[in-house]
Amino acid sequence: MESRRGQRVTPPVTGELGEMGDFNGDGHLDIVTVNGNDNTVSVLLGTGSGTFQPQATFPVASAFAGPADVAVGDFNGDGYLDIVTANGNDYTVSVLLGNGSGDFQPQAKFPVGPGPFAVAVADLNGDGHLDIVTANLYDNTVSVLLGDGSGSFQLQVTFPVGAAPIAVAVGDFNGDGYLDIVTSNESDNTVSVLLGDGSGTFQLQVTFPVGSQPVDVAVGDFNGDSHLDIMATNNRDNSVSVLLGTGSGSFQAQATFPVGPAPYGVAVGDFNRDGHLDIVATDNGDNSVSVLLGTGSGSFQPYAIFAVGSAPRSVAVGDLNGDGYLDIVAVNNKDNTVSVLLGKACGA
């Protein structure tokens, strides 16, 4: 483990979990966070230098609905990014259609399963329209809502997964051209993989063991074999699990790598531009992020830590200042900020 400090700025928001996208079409990445305490999302428009305008907030859900996660995509095909939140306490998702200026229409709500604490966006049935998938913590399912291309969605279809799914991601794990789903299941220490048939339906789950209390999940090709791999953050044993994919929808036994205390959110990107994917995890226990540089073989160098705000939950990556190096955004739950760490040639 190595301790470092990156270049850090902390614009004030009220956020818990966040994502990035260009919401006003100026070519600069912006930030969106969900604010569970006041049932809003915060949008911070980027300047292109790694700094941000003051937040604008938009209501989602209803009182005590508890928006818990956020994703972005163009749901109505107008070329402008839209926002979707998973509302953990009222069993809905809220969709806010963007107008291309950084402003958004009032939310439209769609029912999903009980306890949707994670959301992902992808075209699951190949019709060219983005769909929504949520991980439903309270009934051990995922909900799939197929988009119609207008910003509206069909009624949910649910599929069973493992115990207490808390995070969800998508990718083509068996190389058939159809997107599949993976969830991290915090109560049984597994990830569930559901292979898609290209119509928006999925085979029965197959589970694979990971570490203790996996609270987030991400996908990427960590060993350069063109097969997607899975990684999960293990909150109770201070590690990340990496499961290398075989290309058939199955995975090798996990390899674990230590990170900082109480890891939560995770993202992947090539921080040192060596062509190999790296990992960044938020360390909720010591107000830092851990960066693990990949070797290209599916293993990782010892982690380096970078200080961020108080109780960082989620993390996203992107080039915020246009210098060609990936930057890191951590959303800090206790002090209502986001921390921006601008990447350098040394790796982060």
C-alpha cells in the first residue's frame, strides 16, 4: 500500500451516489448525484478545467422515497442525456428527460421491485432503445423495464438473483452479442450472472462466490483476452474480488486484492495509459480511494490511496479537464461534497 495525494477539489453538493455525462452538450463532462435525504438529484456542470459550476437540484421520487442510485442515457433519442434514479423506499425509478442545456423535465416514475438500490442502463433487447435494470434488495430480484424510445417504458419483468442484491452491471459475458446482467449479493457473498437471449429476457442465474459483503460490481477485460471479467468490492474484508471470464458465461475462481478499509463503490479505467484496465474503489472507512494498477494479466499492483471527503460511497471516472488522463470523482456521503482527483502521467 502506498499513500499519495492527487490534485483535489470539492464542490459542495448533497450527494450520496453519482455518475458523469455531458448534460449541456458543451463537450465537457458534468456530474450528477442522488440525494437521499431530500429526494433530489444534483447536477454540476463542468467547465472543462476540472472545476464545476454550483449545483442545480431537481426533485425525484416523493417524500421519504430515498433515491439510492443514478444512471444516465438518452431514453427518448433526442441526442440529449437523461437521468434515471432508483428510489429504494418507494419501489420506483424516476426518469428525468434532459433538454440539452443542463436542465431537465419533471420526473416520470415507473414501478419496479421492492428496495431498488441500484440501477443500470443498456439496450437489452437490441431495438436501439435504452432499457433500465434495477437490483431489488428486498425480494432478491432484478427488474427489467424495456424502453419504447420515447422516454417511457414497458411494465417491469423480474428475474431472481442471489440474497440482497445491492449493485448491478451489464455486459456480454458469453460473446453471443446479447447483453447479460450481473449483480453483487451482499447477504450470500456471491455475484449472480443472468445470460440474456437478446429479447429482454434472461436465463436462470448462475452464482459465483466472492468476498465478504460485496456491495458494488463492475465489468471489464482485465487480462486482455477479449472476454469480460467481473470485479466486486468486499466491504467486510477490505478487498476486491476479480473473476476472469472464460467467454462462455462462466468465470474462474475469484482472486482477491486488498484495498483500504470498508470499500464501497468501484469503477474501472486505464489511469496510467498502459493499455491495461485499472481499478479504483472508495474506502468508506478512512476517507480515501484505493487505486490498483492492472498488469494486463488479471492481477494488480498493490493499491495506492488518495485522500477524499468524508465517507466516500460511489466513484466514477472520466477525463474532466481534457488532458488525456482519466480523473476520479468520489461522492462523499457525510460531508455533502464530491471530490475530484485530476489524473497525472504517473497513474492517478
